Amino acid sequence: MHIISIADLSVDDINGILDLAEDLKKKRKDGVVTDYLKNKSLVMIFEKSSTRTRVSFEVGMTDLGGHALYLDPGTTQIGRGETIADTAKILSRYAHCIMIRAKSHYMITEMAKNATIPVINGLDDHEHPCQVLADLMTIRERKGPLKGLKLAWIGDGNNVCNSLILASAMTGMKMVAACPKGYEPDKGVIEKARSMGGDIKVLRNPKEAAKDADVLYTDVWVSMGDESEMERRYKDLRDYQINIGLVKLASKGCIVLHCLPAHRGQEITDEVINSENSAVFDEAENRLHAQKALLIKLIGNNARA
């Protein structure tokens, strides 16, 4: 089983992963040994820089009694022209799972097509399913059952937004994305979510999107790979900031999420990210617990890869 999209999981899969993640979080706090992946190895391939993804997967494998190996494509044979297909076949004979943080969706799909072990999308230009598992865990911790909650995305309809749209449709959340023209989420993703019965809307006005929202979510205006468009993006997205005025339009007790790193004073203000509404640091921590649960599902002794 590969996790290229959040939609590769069923609703039952997601609920099971979140339940297990909550249990693992408690056990870690209580100092309970959870060596469920003893003698298992995870290969981590990073084409893009990382803090949370690398640390959470590496620490997660250690917590579970396994081992994680960091690979920089530039210092491996991939960087010297070895095909993705050949790399996938070889890594499948060494390790039990591959996680890739890639520049392109093709890199991950090609690896999955040729690997005989699970491949996890640690981020690509189309989706970020691991981030969204942590988001769902955080929302459930703070707000209870997901069904019926309203999530408002403010800003660039990027890879995280795409995964959230699918996850919202699967879990019964209502999602509104406020994006300037040219920054909308992927049309195919929206259509797929609506075909699942998802209540998905795309608006221009961030105030309209934020009204009565249970969750406000944003991300950086300039993602990795978009640096050449920095000046234009700052201009186009300057009115799409989560600030205290937007929080006041949301429901009482709303939570604010950001997948980090945050550019404070741009897409989100210091006042909001440091406020009682902010759950961004719980969200970041939950990357660890949610990914541990995902790894157990994929390569635990009772898992079917």
C-alpha cells in the first residue's frame, strides 16, 4: 500500500490512524516502550529541505524501535543518473518503507510504481498527506468529531490545501478556500472531493470564508520552488493574511493552524500565532504521532504492505 494522496486511505483507515496516534502520544508521554517496528528500516529521500518532516519521521522510527536512513539525492547514485525505477527496486530489497519529500509528483509516482515496499509522500508539488493527518488529529483533539466542522483556508491553494480538500470531503468537514485569482486549488482535486460528497467552496473574499469557521488555516505565500515569483506573490496575496480581525469573524473558540515554517507578519501575524486560538505547535508535534501511526499501519508486523 502506497500513500501518495490522502485519498489512498479510506475513512476507516484515517480514523484508525488517528485513534492509534492519540494512543501513541499518551504512551510517549507516559514513557511506555512502543517498539512495534523493531528491526524495520525507513529510507527517507529529501529533494527539498525540511525540519518537521525529517525530524518527526526519524524520531518516530527510533521511538518505534526501528531505524531511519537519510538520503540526499545529490550524494546518491540518483544524482549521477541512476533511474528512479532502479533505485526503487534496490531500496525495496534493503528497507521496509520509503518516504520521499520531492520536487515533483512524478518522482513519487515513479518510485511507487517500481517499489515492492510502501512509498509515502512526505511532500510533493501536488499534495502533502502526512501534514494533513497531523492536521486532522489536531482538529479532533481541539474540536471533537470532525463531521460538520467548517474549515477556512486563507491564501495560496497549494499542495496542503489540495490534501485538506480531499480530507474534508472524506471526514465530513465543510471547507471554504479563499484564494486570489490564479491561486485556486487544483480543479481535479475539487471535482474529486465533490464526487465524494464534499462541501467545498472556493471564494475570493477571506472575510466571507472566515465567517463562523471552526478552523482557520494558512500557509506561506512563497512555497519552495516559487522563489522566482516572490514579488508577484507578495503583491497578489497581501490581503490574505490571518490576523486578529479575521479570527474575530470566525466562531467562538476557533483554532488557527499553519503547517510551518511561518513568515510572521506576512500570511499570519504574531498576535494570532501566539494567541490562545493558535494550535500550530500542537499541530507540529502531531506530525510525529500521526506518522508513527501511519508507519505502523504500513509496515507493522500485522500490516499488509
